[in-house]
Amino acid sequence: MKKIYLAMIIVTAISSSTVMGQENRSFAEISVGTQVAEQQFMSETVKGFHGANISLEVGHDFEGLSASIYFGYFSNDWSGKHQASTHYYANNNPDVSQKVIYDQVVVKTDDRLSSVAAFSLMANVSYDVLRFIKGNSRHHLRPRVGLGYSHFDASSFFYSLQSNSPVVNSDDGIISDLNVNSAKTSNSGFEWSLGIGYDFSITRDWSIGVNYEKFMNIRGQQLVSLRARYAF
């Protein structure tokens, strides 16, 4: 019995030190998320829970204080369908909501009228505020602040008729003489961000969590992401 009890103590000690071993180590993270609130950029509005953000982050943890380099990219048009769209509909198609009015002719088109892309390169600092809770070795809550650079592009797509007498296919209502026009706006420069993330340590090396981040200047976006961290 003494040997079994001693073995249990050793296993418990190893398990505890395994998780806490993530401190004072380097780490790499990957995150995938989306925008959580509607955002206006010049003439473009990006809807909440629309688009995808992918980020990579590498850094080092100094007993709960972490410093890292972050690169993130956001797009609401990964497929490129805005630029490649070819279907334009007359007013007898009830399934499409967007409209173009030209000389009293109402033309319904597809609803992909804008695209937004953004990227950021940031230096982040965070601190694990749960590290002092007695007995806690798996739960981590890290408020963070970041400084760096962001670039933001927004493109509007709109439609015009090539003539005053549009050619309409009577079977499906597709118009064959529409022009697709685009206008682009962009902004770039100094960026800073605020965020908070929760992580749960699975093993000595791996943890998973969720992160919220608000870009305060160029991007102006609010993002929520799921992430995985590997310590080495």
C-alpha cells in the first residue's frame, strides 16, 4: 500500500508540473475566427459574424507575462466570387434582392456587392491573471495589448447597363448586357489593439482557448477566435 500511495503522489506531482511547465517557455499559436459586430469602413459595411480571420503568433512566456509577434489576415471573400460573378437578373427573379434602376428599368443582381480584406502585424503583451490562484495549473486568463501596423482594403461592386434596351432572356430573366464596375478604398498605418483570451492546458505542451480582440485604429474590427497553443 505504501508503494501505491507513493506512486500516486509522484504521478500527481508530475501532472501538476507538466501543466505549469508551460511557463518560462516559448510558444506558437494558430487562431481561426470571425468578426462579431457590424463595422463601417468609409462607404463599406462589414456584417457581424461574416468573413474569416486567420492568425499566427509566436512568443515567450516569462512566468505569466507573455510577449509575442502576431500576424493576422481577414477577408469576407476568400472565394473571389465578387470579381468573377457573371449572373445578373431581371425583375422577374424573386430570389435575388439587390436592385439596379436604369431609365425606369429595374434590374435585380446578386447580393455580393462588397469585399473587405485586412491584415495586421502586431507586437503583443499579455499577462495570466489566474496564475496566482492556489491549486490552479490549467486555467489561464490573459488580458492583452498590442502595437503595430494594419492595412485595410474595401471594394464596392455596382452594375450599369450597356444600353437603354437591356437584352433579357425570357426563360430565366438573365440580362446579358450589364457592366460590372468597382470602386476601391484603402487605409493603412499605426494600429493598436486590446483583447482578452482564455486558455485551458490539456498537456504540458498543448492548450486550447478562445480569444476576443478589438482593433482600435485602422481596422476597427472586433474579432472572436478559437485558438490552439503549443509550448516548446
